[in-house]
Amino acid sequence: MSAAPTAIASAANPQFKLLRQLAQDNGAWRKQQRVWLEGDHLCRAALARGLQPQLAVYARSCPPEWRLPAAQAIELADPLFAALSSLESPAPMGFVLDLPAAPVLDPQAPTVVLDRLQDAGNVGSVLRSAAAFGYRQVVALKGTAALWSPKVLRAGMGAHFGLRLFDAAAPELLDALAVPLLATSSHGGELLHRARLPWPCAWVLGHEGQGVSDAVAARAALAVRIAQPGGEESLNVAAAAAICLHAAAAPSA
């Protein structure tokens, strides 16, 4: 059974201060070694993958039927929960999870490599595409938006919990992959619809403005670009990722 929640009504409460930091500071998850999930969808996605919350957090107005099983729970006055949330329309519930243990790289697994992607929304969207199309691990190189930050977690919509994730990795980690690296490019390389794409593989997606770095591109077996007959200069990296990840995975489905 779930424990009765502990009520918190003061912003001076030490537990509330830590929660607010965890929810609003993109680097707090590293310091606290735990992550903040806000909203019913993310919380249920974690439970569906067998993860158990360290703590459940509810607004006082959260209806009983929305409250999920947890060993420990707190109930915040509604203004406190609104102050905790960084959403325009705060959800009335959230979970705190222990930061998952660092995984071991699978050299043979279909992989997505993020090379200094800056936008949290782009990163979360790529994680969703990776999970949807059968890529089992994501390597985020140093300079990429932190995978476990609140903004990336929200954008990922639960994809985190089905992937093996490597945050702030050095490029040398890629040398352990036994699958070929395919680098995306906006201006060079073979056209995607004509390329013979290997499976499994590792797609490399580069910085929104600068693309894939020279050091990472040098490790790639193939550079690929997407035909754009409409004449636009380039696609958003999240859109390009979805097209490329599907193109390689679809023949194996």
C-alpha cells in the first residue's frame, strides 16, 4: 500500500527547496543523483518499465484517482506545486527517481549518436524516434544537452526508459562500436534514398548549426544527406533524425 502523503505548506521546507532545484536546474540531477518527472504520462511510463519512484509528489488538488503507488509521498499546497513546476499549466503530480546506473555499451546494438545537439526539444524528439524505430542505445557526446535534465525528460515523453543512455560521453567511446557509423550531412555525402544502409548501424546527428564535428565524421563509414526538392537549406535535426532512423530500420522490420 502507498504511504499517506506528508503535507508541506512552506517554501522554506528543506525538502521542497531540493525539489525545486531538481525541477528547475538543468544540472541538479547530477548533484542529487536523482531525476524529476512531472505529469501523469511520464510517471506512468516509468512505472510501465518497472521503475519505482523514490518519492511521489502531489498538489493538494490532485484527485485521488490520479495518485499512483509509491513508498513515500508528499503533498504540496497548490501554490507550492505551481512554484515547483516550470510548465505554464503545471501537472498536479510528479515522481522523483534515483538516477539509473551507468549502462555498459553494447557494441552490436543499433545506436544513435548525438554530437553537441543544443536544443532540449530536439534531443528529446530524437530519443523518441530512436525508441520508436528500434535503436536500443543513445550516446550523447560532450556538449549535448544533458539527457536527464527536466526539459529533455519532458520532450522525451518516456523514451528514456526504453533506451540505454550515455550522457556527456567522449568521442573515444564510439571506437568500441562494432556497427558502422553513418554521419548525417546537409550538403555532402550520398543521397539517403539511394544509399544502401546497413543494419544494425549507428547514426550520428550533429550540432544544429555546425553539423557533425570533423573528429566524429572521420569515424564514419558513410556520409548521408536527405534530398530536399523543395529547396530549403536544411531540415530541423529532429525531423532529419526521424527520416534517417526510419530509413535504416524499416527494411529490417
